Amino acid sequence: MEITAIYYLIPSLIMFCCGVYGFITRKNMIAMLISLELMLNAVDVNFVVFNRFLFPGQMEGMFFTLFAIAIAAAETALAIAIIINIFRSTKNVDVSGLNEMKF
Amino acid sequence: MESVGSIITYVIVVLAMIVFSVLAVTTRKILRAATYLLFTLFAAAAIYFMLDYEFLGAVQIAVYAGGIVVLFVFSILLTSKPGDNSEKLTSKSRVLGLIASVAMLGVAGWALISRCANFTARPQMEAPLMSDLGTALMGTGAGQYLLPFEAVSVLLLACIIGGVVIARRR
């Protein structure tokens, strides 16, 4: 059995779809953020797989993943700061209960 | 032709990745979701190791498992009581999510599988050396990444300041 690129792309696609499902169904903001991380990570795996199978010896996909990881870390830290701030003022992290600034 | 050992490793890693990512979005305890996310990230790091990108796997473990998941666990413990269940899903949102994700799985999966013949076996590659990585990260020539590196460092600084300003108690 040869393990070609498709054997890595399909699992990462499933991971991405799990992220989409979680992002739509979850109400807790931290759980939504976890789903977002799943999606980001699936894309990172895709970059690496395409780099390894189509352009071995070059490092573009690898560096793209490296920078994506750094940006994901920054984004998560900021999002969690915002969530904690919201929790402090409303005692609630469910998106369905957050409509204070909406109207 | 792959060796039997690498096929077994591949099956274990991929199964772990799929099962834990499904569990991470379906479990009702939020702390468990964070734990399953951790295992999914470990599986992704194992995939990077299997594809000969050792440095990337190490970065994945250090940044994601060491940094982001710890942030998640802290913020979960700050914002919810341990043992809390999230409320039951309404069937409407569940159906909506299932439709979106299954439609996406179908379309993208069909697009991938219909081009499956273009994918060949894994070509030979030497794992990139640390010196190659360093020169590529610090150089200014073609295919070198000094500018994004500096941009990311400025971004992280802005992120630190923003995090302090946003989460500070007024």
C-alpha cells in the first residue's frame, strides 16, 4: 500500500468539517474558539502535506505553517482576553445571551 | 512501498486525529473538549514528524500544546464551573451544522478524490537541517523570510499589549 497525499488530505478535511460543525452548533464562546483551532490546524496540515508531496526540498509550505501557528497563537490569546473581559462584565460566555451591544 | 511499521503508525495517528476531533466538537463538557483538542494537536504534530518536518512538529507541540491549550484550560476554569454541562443542542442548530459540514465534506472530498490519480507516492526528501531553516528564516533573498519574521514579532508585541489592555481590570 502506498500512502499518497490523499491519505493525509482526507483526514485533515474531516478535521476541518468537525471544526465547521462545532463552530455552528456550539454556544459557548470558548468552545467556538476550540472549533476554530481545529479548522486552522487542518489547514496547516494541508500546507505541509502539499509541500512535502509536490515540492520536496523547498520549504514554502513549512514556513507558511510556521507563521500560521504564530498568528494562531496571537489570535487565541487576544480572543481569550476578550472572552474573559466579557465574562467579567456579564458573567456569561454564551453567545445566545450576549445581546447588550446589539441594539 | 511503505513498510508495515509506517503504515501501522499512519493508521494509529490518523484514527486518533479523526476520533479526537469529532469528540472535541461533540462532547458536552467544555474541559474535555479542550483535552480532546490537545490530543488532536498531538496527532497533527505526529503527522509533521512522519512527513520529516521535525522542527515543525516540535513547534506545534511547544506552541499549541504548551501555550494555547494551557490558555484554553485557564480560561475555561475562569469562566465556568468544573462539571458544568453545556446545554443540550436544539435539533435545529444540530441539523444546520450537520448539513453545512456534510455538504462541505462531500464537495471537497469529491474534488479531492476525483483528482486522486494526480497524487503520486511520497518523493524522497532529506529532512531540512536547522542551518537551512535558520538561513531561510533570517535571509533577505528569494525564498527567505526575514520580513514576515519581523512582522510576526511586531504582531506578537501588539498582541501582548492588546491582551494586557483588554483583560485588565478597570
